[in-house]
Amino acid sequence: MPLDPPTSDYLASLLAPPDDALASYPARARAAGLPDIAVSPDVGRLLLLFARLATINRPGLAIELGTLGGYSASWIARGLPTSGRLISVEPNPRHADFALDHLRRAGLADRVSILRSTALDALPQLLRDLGPSSVDLLFVDAIKAEYPDYWRLGRPLLRPGGLFLADNALGSDWWITDPPGSSASRDALARLNADLASDPSVDTALIANRQGLLVARLKTPAETPP
Ligand SMILES: C[S@@+](CC[C@H](N)C(=O)[O-])C[C@H]1O[C@@H](n2cnc3c(N)ncnc32)[C@H](O)[C@@H]1O
């Protein structure tokens, strides 16, 4: 649900992007004809924070599904240690090219690589290339109707203690409380939210910001109940 306008304005000024590379992104992306569907700065800050928490005492390996122009990628990459690496998956060449340029401007080109592929092709390939239980954080923001498959195929990649984050857990041009069957995206998110909320192998929360951010952390063996 949208916040009231004064509260939104307060948050927008409190949590504004910290520097020009991020602050100038919306205008440059608009000028290049990219759709205005990147995460908001307050979600960007959450991504940075979660990337930091997921990579404490680790070299740092993260995956993103749905790069667009590299805006969320630059928040995640800033939360990684200097040794860290983000692989972001994007099949649209125009988006991927813009993202590479944006990441160069932001000084993050050495920390982020773009995998030009669809998410459903990339996940099995990444599992083969990186190995199971290798990834600290998986952020999904591509095709909403495919989210349950992103969890199914992405889960083997996550290390115990790793984080799975899903944008639009509450909605975008649909809403989670719309009737079942009204949209494939709504139904997919309703299924994923319910599956993760009742899965004893993860600790799950849903941050009810503008469009909802689902957060699930894979339990370690010591945390998993017998
Ligand atoms: C919502 S945008 C991503 C926004 C980005 N995460 C951000 O916040 O800056 C979704 C992106 O997914 C890409 N996409 C479309 N089909 C895809 C697929 N099958 N697999 C992966 N990405 C896809 C689109 O081209 C688009 O760039």
C-alpha cells in the first residue's frame, strides 16, 4: 500500500541515494528509453544492508535475476566486500549494455558481471559453474510468474545461512489481495510467499514497503529443527 505523501517525501529525502552515480541513474535511464521499473532507493538500501549481512567473513558471492540498467546491482555490489562478486542475469542486450556503462560510472565494473541469459537458463548453468551451496545472496526481480521456479532452481545454489530476496512480493500493477486467478504474477507470488512462510528450512519475513520485499534465510544444520 502506498504511504501517505508526506511520509513518502520524508523517506525519499532521508534515504536518498548517497552519490551522483546512483542519483543520476533515473534521468539517464529515462533518456536511454529504459522502463522506469528499477527498485526505489529505500529498497536499494535494504539490498546493500542484506548484502553486507550475508557476506560477513566471506569472500562474497551474489546473484541477481533481472539487471535492467544496473541500479539494484549497484546497491548490492556496494554491500559486498572488495573481494566480492555479483553476477547479474539479463537477456535484453539494450538493458545489459546500459547496465555495463552505469556500473563503470559507479566504479563497480570489477565487482559485477552481466550474464546475458534468461533466468531459467542461467540458474542451472550457474549451479554447474559455481557448485551447490556457494552463493551468499540471491535477489530475484525478473519475470514475476517465474518466481516459484527461481526459488526451486536457486535454492541449491544458496549456502546455509544464505539469503533469498524477492522484489514485488506484494504487488506491482497487480496486488496480492486481488482474487486468485486474476493474474499469473499475483498467483505466483501468493504461492511463493505461502511456501516460504511455511517452510521449516528457512526463516522468512516480508517487508511491507511500497511493493513488498520477501526475505528468506536458509537455516544452517545447527538451526534446523530435527
Ligand atoms: C524489474 S526489471 C529489473 C530491475 C532491476 N533489478 C533494478 O531494480 O534496477 C526486470 C528485468 O528483467 C529482465 N528480464 C526479462 N525477462 C527475463 C528473463 N526471462 N530472465 C531474466 N531477466 C529477464 C528485463 O529485461 C528487465 O530488465
